[in-house]
Amino acid sequence: MNKLFDKENVKYVVIDGETESLSLLSARPWEWAWLVVENDKIVEEHQKFPFIHDLKVSEGAARVTGFNTKEYKSKSEPAIDVYNTLAPLFYNKEYYIVGANYLFFDIFQWKNFCKYLGKPIDYSYINRVIDTKCLGKAYQLGIEFPKNIKDMTPWMYKIGAIRKKGL
């Protein structure tokens, strides 16, 4: 069985971000929320609002994500502090990064966040990403999960690229 489906001796960061728009090239996150899971137990919970000085949340993004300017400003903290809390988990090889549509959206938001902060763009964690949208799509299509492979990334990109009405 693939190690990532084991419940013991596995560490995960389950993450989601909310962004100012759907642009893969320029949208920045106004919120990162994540759980740190070790051996099937939640050991940390975080909801952070990085302050982005020129944030421009589109009307559509605000409606879908529940963005509220007043609440954001009251809860926001320096973006670099959010980065310094989250980045060590991304780049720690002991952790899998788990997210819905991560490979096709959130990975770009992390890149944009790093770029905004002047941090290097580093995709070294990508082979530890588990995209739950890809897993769900494979399940719906009756596609078997790969067994005994260390890097599911190519398989998830293949599944994620499948376009079928109703999925």
C-alpha cells in the first residue's frame, strides 16, 4: 500500500487559501487556513490573514469566499509572519501537503504569495502534494489509485486534466 494512505507515521498539512481573484498569475491569498495532522490526529489548527497592502478582492471573489474588508483588516497580521509559520511545513520533507484542487489552483497562489514577499519560488514540495480533487475524480471515474509508487504527482496531473461533463 502507498505510504500516503497509511494512518501511522504519516504527517499531513491540510490547507486551503482564499484569494483576491481567480487569476493564476497575479491573485494573492488573503487567508490561509491549515491543519497539521500527525498519525491521524490534528496537532495544530491555523487560520491566518496575511496583510497584503494593495489587496483588491474582486466582487465575485468576495461573494464566493465571504471576504469582509473590516474583518480582514482586524484579523490580518504581517504577511511575512504567516509565511514564516507556513513555509517550514511546505519545505519539510516529512509532511504531505493536502488540498482540494491544489495542483491546479493553490500552487499558483503559494507562488504568488512568495513572489509578493520577495521569497524564492520553490516547487521542491510538489511531489508531496495530495490533490483531493484528483483523488475524488479518479474515484468517480473508477480509476484505480496507483500502488507502491513514491510520487503520485504525474498520475494526479493526468487525472486532473480529464474533462468530463458532470464531474
